[in-house]
Amino acid sequence: MRKTINFKRYHDACEIYLKIAIAADAKSDIETITRNYITNLLNYGISKEHLFEINKRVFFDETNPVSSIEKIDEFFALLSPKIHNFDVYFKAKLSIHEIRESNSAFSLRVLDKLPQDVCAPKKYNGFILGNDECYVQISDITATDMIAAYTKAEQRLDMVSDLLAFYSHKKTLEWSQSALVQKKCCEIICMEISRPRNSMSKGRNFKSNFAAARLNTLISDLSLRGGSFRKFNQVVDLHGMALASDVPSNQLLNLWISLETIVPSSRSGKTTINKITNSIMPFILEGYVRRLVVNLTKDLYYWNRRCTGELLNKAPNNGKATMKALQMLSLDECTEIRSSFYSKLTNFPLLRQRIYNLSEKLSTPNKIIHLLGQHQQKVEWQLRRIYRTRNSVVHAGSEPLYTNVLIENCHDYLDIVLNSIIRLSCQDYSASSLDQAFELGQIHYQKFLRELKKLDSFSSTNIGFMVGSK
């Protein structure tokens, strides 16, 4: 299969068909091909941050606006996937001198000053040495871009630090959160790169006052007892360990162990992956439509709070903003509201296209049932990728270049499961065990499907159950 659909052939085909779709203004094809194109690049090792910077530079530069389809060729050229050679320079505490003799095994060198061919540190804020600091050069880094090179270099420093901690049980190395990254192959470029955002920090976050209120509710109302309560606490601890770690493989292992721990052993499934998939799927699917609508509503208010509020207030049911957004997307009588959004979002084509796509997918009960089936298949595939990667880390000591993407998805699945268990254990149902919580989750999803299947069309009076409103 690799000889037939290898990375390069798939990459080139995506570029050809993406340009054809853009010329034909086939928005649905553009979205589908772009998803495949970006996924292929991420699997090859290109960092999300690099993709973001290139996208911003090409398509959102006010001094060089997009004026023709040929602009896509500039984008393709900048994203041309090639492996480059890099040297990376961190600032570190002088304590790293204690392991100077071991550094060569990891291609590390301790320096008092930077080589002459490296850009002057005074150009960059905070990269001039302090009294107790030195430079650490990590060489022989091969990566697709500078941010990926930074990540690989820091992983090597992490490895040295962990080995030192293994012997000393207390000493760890300290280094700067930014580094000078120098490309040394096809062209000589040096840039200061800051530490990329941790994959674990990309989950859904609550504002501090709302998070405190949720915590107070959890402490006072959680009805889990005995072994279920202890397992819940274990999972919360593992989640915290994943948040505290900077090592992707450790993050993924802690997240997967959390899923294995929280799923009761009594749940059906001949294999571990089947048991976990079958058990958590009802939680993920029941709230899927609501999450899509909530995320769109937040982005619309972020775009223009006043305008969004005025348009959504025209919806027939004056419930919460999420309920009004769902009506705007799904009901035929809200066609004018959608048209108003389209006209006002002329300069925001991605957000406008998102409204259109969701409107198509949520317009009838049958289309939502089809959407849930598609999402179930994708989640199953992703869980199996996560499980294979977990096995690769544990049994072979290797991890793929796209591990960070798997971490984000696994973290999202775990958060959904934990929040669902808390909801079922703190409110009317007061589930006292994990078995009860998972059984209730299955019952709620079956009820959700029955509600969908008995409807031929949506109206303002029967649509609220999809976002938890009556």
C-alpha cells in the first residue's frame, strides 16, 4: 500500500485537485481536500504552528492581499515538505556543566558564547546570558520546520534531564522556554522560537469563576461511592499528571490509562479497545450536536457580539443563545436570519462556510442521524490510532510524528466522559457507581436517537432536546 499511496504521491494529488476545486468554486470539495491535505502534512511531521504561520502570511497579509488563484501556488511552495538540518541553542543553568562529559552522546555541547555564524543574541529579548547561565547547543536535528526542530531538541534535553533525575532523584536541568533555531542546509536562517503550546492545554477551559462553581458542585453533590469513587480520583490524578508533563508519550500514556481505568471491567467488549470504544461512545455521540452548536455560537459572539445577539434574537424561541443558534441553523423559517449572517460575514469566509455546512447537516433528523454515524466511525478510527500508538510507545519505545494530534483528541474524549459522569452523579440521577453512570449514558443516548427517529422535520417546539433544552 505504501508503494501505491505514499506521502509524496498523495501530497501532490491533493495540491492538483485542491487547485481544481478552487477554480470551480466547489466549496465542499475544497473543505474535504484541504482536510486530507493538512492531515497528510501533520502525519509527515510538519507542526501545526508552522502551518498557522504560513497560512497567516499568505492569505491574511493586508499588504499583499489575495487577488488571483495563483496565490495558492505560493502557499504550496512555502509548505513544500522537506527535511532540513538544524542546530538549536537554549540558555541553561550552569549546573549542566556537571554532565558535560555525557553530553556528546546526545549531541549536546555546553558553550560560553554562541558561534559567529549564529545570529547575535542582542537581537532577541531575553537571550543574553545571566550570571549563572550558559548556552546549550543541540545539533544533528532533522525536522520539517523550525518549530518541529525546537520540539525535537527540547525532547532531547528532557531525556538528559530525566536520566539525571534517575540517578540523583532530585536534580533536574533548567533551560529557557525559547531557543535560537538555525537552519544549516539549503539556506542559513536563524530565528528565535518560543515553546509551542502544550497539546494538553488545548482542551476546553472554563473561566476561573465558573470552574470554581463547578468544583463546589462536584465536592458537595458527587454521589460516587467505594471503588468507583477511588477510581474516579485515580483518573483525576492521571489527568493532572498528563497536564503537568511536557513529554508527549507520557501525556498519551496517562490519558489512555485514564480511559482504561474509568471504564468498568463489566462493560461489554472482547478486547480492550472494543470495550473502551463501546463504553464511551454514547457519551461522545449524545452531546456531539450540542458541542458543534456551542462552539459556533461562541465564535459568532467572538466575531461580533452585538450583531450576533441582534440576529439570534429574531429566532422564534427566545431561549438561551445555544438554542437560538440551533434554530437559526436547522429551521426553514430562519432562512432570513442565516442570509443576514452570510451577508455580514463576507470578510470571514471560513465562519460563513461553517454556518452553511452546519445548516446543511442539521436541517433534518435523518441528516443528523447520518452525521452521528459518520462521527462514530471517525472516533472509532481515532481511538484505534491512539491505542496502536500507546502499544508502540510501550512495546517498541517509538512514537509517530502526529502524537500531539492524538493527545488533543484523547484529552477531549476523556474530558467528555468525566464531565458526563459528573453530571450523572451530581444531579437528579445520583449514580453511585461507574457501572450505573455508564449504563445511564447508554440509556440517554438511546433515548436521544428515539427522539430523532420519530421526527420527520424540525420545528421551534421539538428541536430543543438536541442541546439539552425542552
